[in-house]
Amino acid sequence: MSDLLPDRIETDRLVLEPLTTETVDTLDLYEYVHVGAPHIDEVTEYLTWDPHETPGETHEFIETVTEKRDEGEGATYVVRPREGEDGASEFAGLTGVGVDWEARTATLGTWLRKRFWGRGYSGERAAALIEVAFERLDLEAVVVTVEDGNEKSTTAVSRYVEAHGGRREGLLRNYRADRDGTPVDVHRFTITRAEYEGTAGE
């Protein structure tokens, strides 16, 4: 396992651990991501992946992100609330940081089970990963993209990006294809190292 990315990240209310077969049982994760799982259609509405059809698909996903971390290309973390939080130690969702070493850029993403929405967890885990990107990985920029129409995420991302000195750069038209092949527009947000360092003392 690559030592570039932390094995464990703790915030005031969350614990993040790398997604591997050692930290999460495949069938346990499948319970939350399979077709027909509670609120899965709402959770994945603006995400780039479809609910899983079989446990084998979930296992392949875990192996893929583990390999990516081993190669230093990024990491996917399990998000769990800390002791004292409602649902402490439960699987709350996943968050990830992808690294483009040539562009010296980190790209953040996350999804949470619906029962953990509205707690500010997205911004809290983002702050931790932004710190990893700049302080540990010595990157030059952090990028977040949000599908057009996803107003809740747009608001949340705007809030934490601006808190770290960043900005919304604009709308990227036909940025990618949706799962059914429909072109999708996304809002792109960035934080540069200079912007991050400018807010470090605030």
C-alpha cells in the first residue's frame, strides 16, 4: 500500500479510512450500493456510477480503488462518524481524492447515504483532503466538479471552496456523458495553493 496518502484521517466528527477488503467487507458495502438499496436512486442521481448489480461488481470496485492507491494515483476513503455522533462508526459513504501528478492537481469527490445528509460532513471531509493535497502531497490546485442541476451539492461545494479561498470557475458544457450517454454540463470549482495559503491564518 502506498504511503503517499494517509492510512487514517480524523476530523472533529469523522474518521476516514482507505477502502480495501480489510476495512470493509464486500457484502457490507454491496448492501448500500446495490440496485434497490434504500434511497440509492436519489443518492446516485448526479453521480458517475450506476448501482451495482452483483457483489462481484462491488468486489471489483474495491480492488480497482485499492490498486489505484497502491500506485499513488489517489485514494478512496470510507467515511464514518466518530464516537458521539448519531450513527457513530457506521458506514456513512465514500470520499475520494484523485491525483494528477503531471498537472499537480487533486480532484475531490464524495457521496453519502441519505441519513447522513445535511450534517456538514461533506465540507468537513473536504477540508481534511484539501489539507492532504497541499500539505502532504505538495500539489498546486484542488478541483471539484458538480453536475449542473445538483443544487444541494453546488451550494455545499461553493461554501467550502470559498472558505479555502477558491472560486467557481464556470460551467463546462458537455463535459462528459451521463450513464445513459446524455451530455452533461458541470460546474468547476478550484482552489490554488496561493489561495489556500492566503486563508491559512483565518
